[in-house]
Amino acid sequence: GTPTMGGLIMLPAILISVGLWARWEQAAVGIAVASLLWFGGVGFWDDYIKYSGKNPKGMSSRLKLALQAVGGVLIMAAIMARGDGWSLATSINVPFFKSSVHLPAWVYFSLGWTVIVGACNGVNFTDGLDGLASGALALVGLTFALMSYLVANAKFSGYLLIIHAAGVGELTVLCSALVGAVLGFLWFNSHPAEIFMGDTGSLALGGMLGTVAVLIKQELLLFLVGGLFVAETLSVILQVASFKLTGKRIFRMAPLHHHFEMLGWSETKVIIRFWIVAILLAVLALSTLKLR
């Protein structure tokens, strides 16, 4: 009987904050908001089908992935059409290295698409225990709020030897709004949860963070700071692949947090320990600004 579709609470909160405080003349803001709305729409449709009684499993996995894939293509097309310059548009920062890497356009497009769709699903897989995804999202959001400010400032980006991406400074507002929304949501989503995020929230917030990572040229850093989401996603992929190929399971249950529950860890212990890992990953991600 616990209410779900908590994204319907968080998304308006983010949009109101961005509408009041962000400068919409920066194209990056519109692209990130479009990502939030697209993936939020996919999640809402899935939740509606699931909880309206039409189909308890929601929309088919193929349709959901197809809609995510289309969204990723549209967002990457918009990002690469911003006119930042060919070199900047296809360059990425590599954590722990001083020099950026220039990629062929199709490679960069594929990487960005993977980051956006992967983040979308990673948060969705992580959202299986009370407050787990919310806490992790707050940490990633804080990290990217800081990174958005640094990469948009020519002096800071020059000093730290990271790509200067002009016109993304307002994403600090967007990421800060996300942090505020998920922390407010976490107040009621903590164990025992009074409301669940649902796909409306997890797909929207994950997709938006993936988009922000691409816009601020920190595509690879997301794999580090969002390592918890990566681990949850890989556990599902490996579990499915192993079972189809060998008939055996690698984990007792996937996603990964359920594996530890099956080992006898209490839900609260899993959540807190995963949060600790997420905190360490966020600290490590920020340390890459100087550890080179």
C-alpha cells in the first residue's frame, strides 16, 4: 500500500527551481531538462501501465529500452549540434590523466549515448531498497554541481587541466536542484519508506545525470562517481548472460543489493554500506582533479 511514482514530486520541484534560478539562454539547460522530461515520461508510462492494472510488469523491456535508445540518440544529436567546435565536441577528460582525448565523432556519439542510457538504467536498477538510490543520487549530484562550475570557469579549468566547456555553468543550478529534491524525497523514502521513487523518478534522474556528464565533458568520471550504479547494472548483465550461456547464476540474486540481502545482511546494513561506498567513490572522483 506504499505510494509510488515519487518522481511526480521530485520532477516539478527540480523544474520550478531551474525555472526560477537558471539562465535558459544556455542551451545546456534546455538539453538537460529535455532529458529529464523524456526519460521521466518513459518512466511514467511504465509506472502507469504497471500500477493501473493493465500489466503488473509494466511495458515490455524491448519497448522501454527502445524509447530510452531513441531519447539517447536525440539528446546526443542536440549536444553535438550546439556548435562548441569540432575539437571540443568530441573530446573527453580521462580521470587521473592530464591530457584530454580526442575521439572520432561516431565513437564520441556512441560513448555519450552509452553514458546517458546506462545512467538511466543504472539508477533504475539501484532503486530496489528504501533510500538506496536517493542517497547515491544526492552524492553524484553534489559532485557534478561542483564539476559544472569548475569546467565552466576558464581559470579553474585551466588550472586543473580539464576541458573548459563554456555555457554549462548553469548546470550547477540544475544539479543543486536535483540534490535538494532527492534529499527532500529521502526524508520520506528512508527505511521504512513512506513513498517509492518508481521508474518515473529513477529513469528521469538517471538520464538527466548522464546528460549532464556528457555536457560537462565528464563522461568517464560518471563511471567512477556513479560506481554504485555501474556495479548494480553489471550485476544484472552478468547474471543474465551467465544464466543464458551456462544455466548458472553468478549472484544469489540480481541486482547486487539483493545478493547481499540473500547473504543475510539486513536491508538497513546494505543501504548504509552501499552509501559508504558511494561516499568514497565521490571523494575519489573529486581527488582526480589533482591526482594526476
